[in-house]
Amino acid sequence: MIDVSGHPRRLRLTLLSSLSAVLALWPAVPPPPPGDALLDVRARDFISIHTRNTPLTYYEGRQGPTGFEYELMRRFADYLGVSLTLNADHYVPNVLDAVRTQGDMGAAALPLTPLEPGIVFTRPIMSMQPIVVYRRDLNPPETLDDLSDWQIGVLKGSGVSRLMHELQNTQPSLSWKEAQDLEVAALLRRVENGSLDAAVVFEHQFRLNRLFFPQVEDGFAVGEPISMAWAFPGGSGIGLIESANAFFDALRANGELDILIARYFGHDDYLEYVGARVFIEHVEGRLPRFDTLFREAAREEHFDWKLLAAVGYQESHWDPEATSPTGVRGLMMLTNATADEVGVANRLDPAESIRGGARYLRSIESRLPASIVGKDRLYMALAAYNVGLGHLYDARDIATMRGGDPNRWADVREALPLLQESEWNSKTRHGYARGGEPVIYVRNIRRYLEILDYVDRSQQQFHQLNARLPTPDDGEIFQIVPPKP
């Protein structure tokens, strides 16, 4: 059950336990002493957590709420035997202020800072390595000396700002800009469009976002890794924090924590399309097995068969047994819910999967407003196949806010990546989405379709779709930290 309580990003999530087999292996939650916050949590039957709407923490994905720390928060609520309430309407510095005054705890990629007033942290959850990232047209920096004349951005409260102040003690010429009302995607966008030369972010954050900012490159590690931890209000007793530490001890012991870290951060999450030569090799080696199935599904749903083939390649590389870490399966990578909606009983059957994918794409296209026509309608249907109709509608709203036409793919394409930035997704109904992904998804499918047309016509036609985002006025966003005298 999802109860939206007056704010699109302040959610009451009542979750049934899906981890009974794992929970049976966990030690029982120790009884809290009198007056401990754990007693209040049990009495009201839910735990209230302050977090952030980001890919590292919590966001609404294709299959519902997701994110690395959301997975941990959900499991922790199950461990306590209570439901979960999230307040995701925060930036990093606001989380600790909120934990001090309201709510039970904070989980928002928080750096472990033992001397933080009024806050008690858990033991470390994972390490976060700060790195310098920079714009590709600059000379690659190798040391802090190379950054002395650069415009550098960091996020205040993330742990990176504190590191930069420490580095400035031995590197007094170091200067930077810091902002507390931005997220990593906003920093990377400013590096790419030239309003910043570089940024210092955590390595895993860059890996999660790098695809969407191709002009930003990673440079070198800065300082020692910083520990991520959960935060609890001081003076509220030790029951909750001891339970959290016992919870993480159990996750480490049974390997679940390492599995989650590997799932979210163990690879670059790079979705760049395969080169034309390799794709053509798959056209010759794999496509003939499914050619007839794509043609039959295309006739039934009135699509170009090559379009369905391009979608299938983008989804699974024409692998009928493909399975994602989140359980999406089959050649057209259908969720269980989507498979049920379009009448697919076996997602691993290529014929069923292709028919189901074609029906689902047609269903999405039929639900778009009549004002969207032609190629714009097709591209928006493809984008919604990837990111969901709700997030597509949010991007159309943002396009309107920016003075664009919500019925034109070109304008919606520029708006979709803004769903990654809090300054925009805070104004939408569905909140954060990895909005750069459907842009690349549509771009890749168009390229695959054009290569298939080339194979048919012996002519190659590629479209280059590299929209750049406008540079906002940063005058009131950043606080400048000058060099030391």
C-alpha cells in the first residue's frame, strides 16, 4: 500500500515482508530498555526515516520503489517487524537537521562523522571513495596542484566538503564552490556544459551517472575513503541503533550486504550501444532465429518489424533467457506485472515475449494524448516503455515549464534528464527518475533501426542525437570557498 500524504515525495510505504527465509536466519531484535525509541517504533508499528530522492538512496523505478538504501531500509523495517514511512524531501544537509528534531533515523548516503552534535551513527555500512571528475576538453588533472585555477564544485554535507577543507590545510591554493541544494547529477551537468571545470564526487555516484554525461571523465582519487552510515538522534536510547548494528552484522554474515553493493555499484551501469560492426554480426548470427516472430507480432500490432527487433536488441541483445538483477526477464525484458497485463504466461518463451512486448508497446502508445503525433508519438512510447508513463508525463510537464512543447520529442528529450535533478523532480508527481536513460534508450533503438534499414537497403543512415542542456544561473546556488591566505 502506498499512501501519498499530501506530498508526492513524502510516502507512507506499508510493506509486507518478502524476506522471510532470510529473516529466519537473523537474530531476534533485543528488547529495548524503558524509554527507548524502539519502544515507540513498536507501539506505532512503523519506523519513520529521513532520506533523499536519488539513485543511491531511494527513487521510483519501473517496478516501484528502489535504490540501494531503500533496499536496506525496507529490510530493516522487516527485521523490526514494522512498516516503513519515508520522508524523501531532503538534500544532504537537511537530513541530519530533520533527524535531530523529528523522525526515528536518517539514511541518505550520510558520511560517518562521529563528532556531529546531537547525532549517533551506526557502524560503517560501506566505503565511499572521493574522486575528481573533469570536462574532457581539459588537460587531464593528475594531482591537486593541477586544480589550482579550476572552477570546482562539491556538495555540502556529503563528506566531500569536509575532505576539501582538510586538504586545504596542506594545499592552501585550493578553492572550490559548494552547494547544499543540488545533487550529483546537477554537478555533473555543470561540468559538462562548462559552468564548472571539475567536481569532487564519490566514485560510485559517478559510475551511476556517467552515461548521461559523456563529456565528463574521471580523474584521480582524492583522500581516503569515507564511510557511509545511518544516523539516529542522540538521547533517544540505544535500542534502535543497536538493532541497526545487529541488522548490518547479520547482512554481512549471510553475504546479503555484499550482494546488494555488487548489484548497485559493482559495474559501471554503462548502457552505451554496441558498435555497428558487432550489431551487424548479431543481425547475421542471432536475428534469423527470431525474424519470423518479430514479423508476426508486427503484423498483429501494426508496427514495423524492424522496430520491434531493435527494441528486443536494446532490451536483451536477442537473448530469450536474459534476466536482470531485479527479475525482469525474457527477450523483451518484461516484468511479472507487465507479462500478466499482456497475457504472457512464460516470459522465457521468445514467441510469447515478443508478442507481449509488442502488445505492451502498443498499449503505451494508445494511452498517449492524441496531441502527440507521428515520430514524436513513437519516440515517447519507446521512452515510456523504458521509464514508465508516469515519469514521461512528468517530463512533459517539465518541458512545458521550460517553455517547450510537451508534444515534441525534441523538447521532452531535453526535459527527461532533468528528472535526475532535485530542482526539477521536486515539482513533479512521481519524483526522481533516471531520466537520461530513456533518452539513450530511444537513441539506441533509432540507431539499431537505421542499421537494420541499412542492411535491407544497403545504405547506412545514422542520426546524431546529442542535445545539450542550458546552463542555469548559479549565482545563488554555490558558496565560494576561497584559497587560504
